[in-house]
Amino acid sequence: MSEVRTVRIGTGAGFAGDRIAPAVDLAKRGALDFLVFECLAERTIALAQQARLHDPSGGFDRLLERRLRAVLPACHANGTRIVTNMGAANPRAAARRAADVARDLGLRGLRVAAVLGDDVLDRTGDIALDELGATVRELGDRVISANAYTGIRGIVAALDAGADVVVCGRVADPALFVAPLVQTHRWAMDDWDRLGKGTLIGHLLECAAQVTGGYFADPGRKDVPNLAEIGFPIAEVGADGNAVVSKLEGTGGQVTRATCIEQLLYEVHDPAAYMQPDVIADFSQVQFERIGPDRVRVTGGTGRRAPAMLKVSVGYRDGWIGEGQISYAGSGCVARGRLAADLVTARLGPLGDDVLERRSDLIGYDAVSRAVRDPRPDPPEIRMRFAARCRTRAGAHRVAEEVEGLYLCGPSGGGGFTGRTQEVVAIASGYIAAPDVCQTHEMTET
Amino acid sequence: MRLRDIAHARTGDKGDTSNISVIAYRARDWPLIERTMTAERVARHFGIERADAVSRYALPQLHALNFVLRGFLTGGVTRSLAIDAHGKCLGATLLDIEMEAGGESLPRP
């Protein structure tokens, strides 16, 4: 047996638009074994698939080149391996681009792996999409993409084959972190307890700054030091699966029990049954202990046998959204905003023809907190927002036109119109038998 | 006293389902939160009529509750017409719930 060691794993991005500087700092100073970039939201892969239809060499994360160019020199120098889902709808092309970036930086002998197998569009026809009460086949040519939430196997195999950079498409987010732990600590694929613990670590880290003081500050109650220079998280993970979450000294933000507890439950339903491709993780007995400044020990995660089915995310075209906004201020602004919304409703005509669904909000009054039913005094100003889903692009465009028309044909004092029209790429979920999905990888050496 | 004075919250979304965690700042406020912040109370706050649309999970060792609100995001982030299609703002509005009188002053985390 090799000596039991601690794996140091850090997060380089928690979503496609995440900041790049904290990842560079981690690459340089983190003494990391692995740096993980999680950049795929639910819909991203469907949008990427659309991009690939226009350009067969595209369809992967548009920031891949910038991110890798920024971190690869330090990662190469420090022996830090990279795992990412920036491959989106085209991991093969993304890996090629990654290798090009490495060559351009003069990094020779770097091994870049593309992990394939999550794209299951060719075998999803019979899959039932419960939210829609339809099968994928019944959506016809509206379907854009179908990707299974794959697990760790493809990444582990690529790392075993010596990959320095692993580029995937749709992989369950925590699996991006679990795979390096399994590969390094040689955990068994049926070691449900450790896979559960690894999933806990992956879940805590997958949103990057959300565990180091991002999405947290509430001035006067939850003050976060130096949020401007927030650092991304590091987990030091032992062979037993227990870990310490921290961040680099000198960075902003904070790692506390409170930031960890908030992130533990983020996007979790039943904490005792967090469904993953490789394990059903159980977070219900998790403990956090502060062991130093910005250092929190994580214990108590566990897991049980993996589910037989994998979740499949199906992207489909669902019409167009048209939106327009216009502001009203001063006394009576709420009444004028409501009148404006009524006018747009009347001018757009009845539902069902081109307009399928519509909604108006008074931003600053009831746009995000409709639930609070008490009468409220008029705020100093509101912004009327009208949005509708339409069958056609022209129909959606009319929504913004009718809001703009309020300038001369609406209530008094409307100003600051903006409008937009956007195709809706929606996501519905179904399930596929796990054995029907097989991951492989392809390696390139620079 | 509002819930905001004794607890913090974080909101997440998956498809058409929102989840909101409510976490006590101090151990001594946990029993009050645990007793009064029922699924029914949260459903009432958000004007949700179907009783089974809100589930509650408790993690007593962390003094934390997790509320799961199904079918509450008007279709979810990819197709909702709402301005906050993720529902990220919901947790902060939940913290405005009025708690029983007799609470203590603002704790610091």
C-alpha cells in the first residue's frame, strides 16, 4: 500500500460566467492536486448544441480558452491536474482546443482527454418527460439535445490513463470532484460510504465561492470581509473521505460553519437522498467544525447503492419570449404601472393565438415577492415589466413594441423603455437505464 | 421580531422546484424555529394552496431546516416568464416572517 495522503482539490469555476482571477490564484498558490471547473448549468448544453449545429467545431464553453490560458502554465508547473465539464456539447472539439492552447503556451507532453458518452440523443425517443406528459419522440423536431447525467467512470479512466486535463460534457456536478478522489485514493466503485462522503465534498465545492462567502453577505447581519477579492475553495480530503474546507490565505471571503451549512442544502431536496449517478448520498448527519480561521472540518456524509436509472436532460425549443419594460415615478406610480400593463394586455389580444402565456410585474413592488399580500404604500418609483411567451418570433417582438408604444399611447410619465426578444430553449427531464450509457475517453498529447 | 433576526437562508432551484434553507444563528433559537416554521406556515407565506406542495426536512445537529416547494417556479428557470426565474430572492422574503413576541435582540453570527 502506498502511503495514505491527503488530496488537495480546488474549484476554478462554479458556473460558466464565473470570475477567472481566483482560479489563477489557486493554480499558483494552492499546491493543488486537482483544479475543477464546473461550467454547465441545466440549459447550457442545449444552447451549446445549437451553437454546434451552426459550427461543427464549436459547441463548447466560450471561456474555455481564456480560462485554460490563464491557469495552464501554473498547473503544469505545479503538477495540478484539471477536470472540467467545459466540453458541453462537444468535448472532443473542446479537448482539441485545450491541446492547442497548451501547445501555444509551449507546454509539451501534456495529456488532454475528452470524455464522451453523455450524449444520448440517438436513444431517447421512448423516454417519458413527466413535466410535459410526452415522450421525447412526440416533441419532434423541437428537440435539440439529450444528455445523461453521467458519473465518475469516464473521468477516473482518463486520469488512470495519465490525463493532465480532462474535458467532459454532462457529468453530475459533484462527480467532477468525486472522480479525482476515487482515482487518487483508490476507493472502490461500491464503497457507498466513501462515495457519499466524496459527493458531499463535491457538492460543497461545485459552486466555488458559494462556500467561501459568496451568495451570503447581508450587511449588518452577515458581513463578509473583502468580498471584492473573494477566494475560491480548497478541500483537503483524507483517504477516509473526511475533509477540511478552506481557502487561500490573503484572499477575501470566509469559510465558516454558516457558509458551509448554507451550501450543504443548496439545491438539495431530501438531505438523506441526494441522487447521483454513482451513489445516493446522505447528508442528513453531516457535521461542520471550525478548526481554525477559514478552516472547517466536514464529517458525517455517507451514501448507499447507486440508483438504477440516470437522469437525462432534454433540451427543446419552446417558442419565444418577448419582454418590455418602462418606468413610472412619483405618487400614483403603481396605478399608472397597472394601467400600462392592462393596456399592453388589451393591445396584444387574447391568449391562445400567438400569445401562449403572459405576465406583468411592477419591479420594485411585486415582481419577485408576490407572496406578500399586505397592502403596501407606493414606492418612489416602479418599473412595469411585461413578458409573454409566443409561438412566433414576430409575436414575441410585438410585446416589446406594445410596451414601447406606451410612450405616446399610455399613462402619463412613462420613461426608459427597454425590450428584448429571445428564443426559449427549455429543459425537461427523463430517465434512462444506467447500463445504456457508456463513457469512453480519447487522449491527445501535446 | 422577524425570522431574519434569528436565522439566515439560502435559496436554490432544480427545474420547477425551489428549496429554501433556514438556519438558526444560535442554538438557543433553534427550538422556536423548529416548532414554528412548519411546512404549512411556509406554504401560507408564499400563498401556496396545495398542502403537499411544500415538504420540510430538519437537520437538528446543524440547527437547519430545508423547505422544498414543488411546482413553484412557473415552469423553472428555462421557461418561466418571471424576472427572478430561479426564485433566488425567495429566501430573503421568507426571512421577513413575523415570529412570536419576546425574542431577543439581533444576534451576530
